[in-house]
Amino acid sequence: LSKEGVQIIWLIKIMKLESLGCQITLNCGEFIKEVSLKDCDVYKFNEQFSELKALPQLTFNRFKYIAYAFARNVKAFAKLPQILSHRYDVIYTPTSVLEFLLLPFAIKLLSKKTKWVVVFDNTVRFWGPGNKVVRVLAWIFFNISLLLLRKADTIYAISPDLRSYLLGKGFSEGAVIVTGNAVESALIR
């Protein structure tokens, strides 16, 4: 979730899962909310469910955001007993960014029957443009993410190159599936 709310592409995926009979619960860091997207206009969802906007309306620099993300995860971990009591079949993580992996990793450790599915959408190089301290922190966080991803049951890589990257890092061939990062052309028209 972001300060704008749930991203439209994630809403479309959630709608598809719900149409297949899945019950949807969103973890918003500070609270957990069951939602139904039946007959929902994805373009108005964030107006209807404004409480799902995860970020306060503040100006963030990268360091403030890291501190905020850490605090949000601490609040989410306080909800861990409540989350585990639901006995979810599947935990879906829409990105492999570290702050999104911490709670699902803990759930997977404590609930072996829960399947954890993650989208792997980028890599982080040690050297690159921008602030060197931020670059090093991003690289460290990325490598921690790779360690946590080893507990995932299925990893959807958005490109063949990202799948090859994970396989080169020793991930199981059967666990890494190329899916692409789809665009809903009907919505664009």
C-alpha cells in the first residue's frame, strides 16, 4: 500500500483471486482488513477505502522512509497472533522489497501449511547512480530479501532474466516461474 492506496494492478489481481473464490484480507501494517471487490470500480477503490492508505501525508526522504517502514513492520508484527489465527491458505506478496517480506516470512516460519507466493520484480546492484549510502543500504536490504525469499513456496519472476538471476543464486528451478508484469489492455482502451 502507498499513500495513494492500493495500486490498480494489485486491485485487478485481487479481483481475479476473489472471482476464483478466494477471501481477501489486506495487511495494512497498522491493521488488517477483509475486503470484497465485487462490483468495485478499481479507479474509485482508494476513495471508497481511504483508510487503506498506508503512508501518512508527509514528505519523506529515503532515510525517513526506511525508519517509517521499520516502524510499520513493528506494528504489523504486533498483529502476528491475529494473522496466524486466520490460518490463511496463501499469503501473496506483490513485490520482493524487504519491507513487504518481513511479515510473510515470519508467517511462513510459524505456519508451515500456509503457502507463500511472491513477485520478484527487480535486482539491486552495489554500484550505481545516486547517493552512495542509500545505494549500499539498498544493496544490503536486497540481499536480506534474497535470504528471506528462500522460504517462499513460489516466486513469480517478471522476466526470464530475473528467473535466471534467482536460479544463479541457487533457488529451486521449480519454485521460480516467469509470469511477466501484465498490463490490462482493456482498461487502457
